[in-house]
Amino acid sequence: MVNETKTETPRAPVSPAGPDAATVRRARWAITAVFFINGLMLATYIVRIPSIKADLALTDSRLGVVMTCFGTAALLTMQFVGPLVARFGSVRVIRLTLLLMPLVLVAIGAAGDVVVLAVAVVLLGMVHGTLDVAMNGHAVVVERLRGRPTMNSCHAAWSISAVIASAGGASVIRAGIPTLRQFLVVGGVLLVAGLVASLWLLPASVDREERAPDGTKAPRAGWRSGWTGPVLVFGLMGLTIMLGEAAVVSWSGVFLHEDRGATLAVAALGYTAFTVFQTAGRLFGDRLTARFGNVTMFRASGAIAVAGLLVVVLARSQEVTIAGFAVLGAGMSVLVPLIFSAVGNAGGDGPGAATFVSRVTTFTYAGILFGPALIGWFAQAIGMTWTFAGIIPLMVGVVLAARVMGGADRSRPVTG
């Protein structure tokens, strides 16, 4: 089923010579660093949102509009990343966004009113959305050329950087350091780090459209391309997974506090347990995927996630419920990275990978954007326990759909 997409997305093949093994090894660590930098930058902004709200005396409704601007801008911009990669190559797109993102971060810190803040947040969403697709597409190419799983460790770097930024941001806030000063320091450091990391990425030729031997160019992928059957299946799988993650991120604390009687301090441990085990799972995910294969790994991890949800729903004690969230985090850890890897490989060589990744990212971002509100609506109607229970059959469906990943493993080792 997946292999049918090869004729649906215009692309040119990667040069037979390709990068040598040393170049690919450097690119593997460089793209991991890009994920780390992106996560660190975004989490630095998120952790200071309460400070920004207080500094500008924003109402809850105005802050809500500003936060919606970020996700909406990212979601819309993602649709055009495929054509950008086709024309310039993912490395140039990544390099430009790594240059712009720190500047936009500083602009957010310097915003003196809600209008300027909203404009800056829209720009941050656009830059982040572009970088998100480009770096995942580049990671797919690195993974294919290495001939070994890579995507999980990249996403692990993102998770680790978010934890570091959150902890560091809390310390900075306690020290009374102004938002703008923090953003200037963080932005300056990450600007240099990002530009250095981008020097070791793969050349633009690996996923840019090249002229055919007769001098003609393949038809350029537009914003409407890439919406194939397999991409839609992968997208719905990603949407379901992110709905489950949104339930944990936004509602696990409320669930533990109101349904399990936990104190507010203990209630926070549900999300903490989920995050810690999710990060640990991603750290070991590449090694396990290399040993057991992407389909087996996806099915096993999905089954573990379902087991974690069952524990969360059926447990009556706070401790067991928190353990259930930990199991859920371990199970969900590799699912989205494996989907990105599979859909990128389904896109084939050239810019098709970035185009396919951008389409699936549309679904995952929709889950992030609308998931918390959707979960809240169901919780209001049927209760939090039944809402979490309702996610179980959806996750079972995701596990059963894992067979579509079988034809998307096109990794090959480099020579030389």
C-alpha cells in the first residue's frame, strides 16, 4: 500500500554517489543537535508565558488568542515547507529558521503590548512550523543513508532539551531575571549553536529537486501535493496518538486531583512520570527498532500504551494511577517518531520526504491544538475516567494499523 505513493509525488533521485559515511555520521549528530536547539528554544518561551502575561497585564482571553496564534501559524506554514525543501534543500531551510528563531524569541521578550506580542508569536509559530517539518525530513534522509534507526534519538533530544529549559526557566524566574534578558542570552547562545550545527548537516542536494539528465526539472511539488492514502492513514494515526498525549499533558493532573483525591503536588507527578518514561523510551527506541523492526516495535509499544491506559482507568489508588501514566509514557514514546520515519521513507528520495512529513505534521499539530479542548468537552459530558477509557479503542485501532508501516522501511547503509 505504501509503495504505491512512489508515483504520486514528483521528485528527483538522490545522486548515486551521495555523501560518504563520515559526512553522514556528522550529520546524524548535527540533526540531533538541531532537535535539541529547537526544543530548548520553544520551551524557553513556553516557561515564560506566565511572566509575559503578568508583564503586559494580559487577560486570560487575550492570552488565549495569542497562544492560538502560535499553533495556527505553525499549522498553516507547514503546508508550504515541502516546496521550499524542493527548491532549496532542507539544510538551507533549517539554517534560515535557526537564524530567525532566536531573533523572534527576543522580539517576544521585547514586546510592549499585546499587538506586538501577537505578531511576534505568529512569526515564532511560522518559523517553528517550518523548522519542525524541515528537521524531521532531514532526519529521515540521515536515517535512510545510515541504514539504522535515528528518529527516536532525535525526538529524545527534543524532550531532554524541553526538560532542561523548563527547569532552567524556573530557576531564572526565581532569581528575578527579566524575560527579555533571559531571551537575549538564550537566543544569542542558541543562534551560534544552531549555525554551527547546521554546518555539519547533509548537503542540499540530498533532498532538493535536481535537473534530470536531459536538463529538464521534475514538476515541483505544490502545497496540494502529498495528500495520498497512506499519508492520510499515517496522519490519522498521529492525530490519535497526540490526542492521547494531550489528555495526559493537559488533564492528568486534574484527573489525579479530582478523581483520585491526590493533592496538587502529587497530582503533578502524573505528567512527570509520563514525561520521564517517554524520554527514556526514546533514548532506547532506536536500538530496539534496529533489533526488532519498525512494525514489531510499533505494535509492541502501542500495546504497552494501551496497557498503561487500562491501568490509569481501572486503578483506584494514586500511586498505581501514576504508575499507569509512566507505562503510558513508555509505550507512546516511539510511536510518533516511528510514524515520521515511515512516512518520510514513503515519500522516497528527494523533497518527497519533507512533503509527506509536512502533511502528517498537520494532523499531529491538530491533535496538540484541539486535543485539550476536545478532552475537556468529553470530560464535562461523561467524566474524566470514561474520557480516558474512550481513548483505549482509538489506540487499539492505531496498533492494528501498524501494518501500513511495513512497506516504508527503505533505509540503506552508505558506502565509503
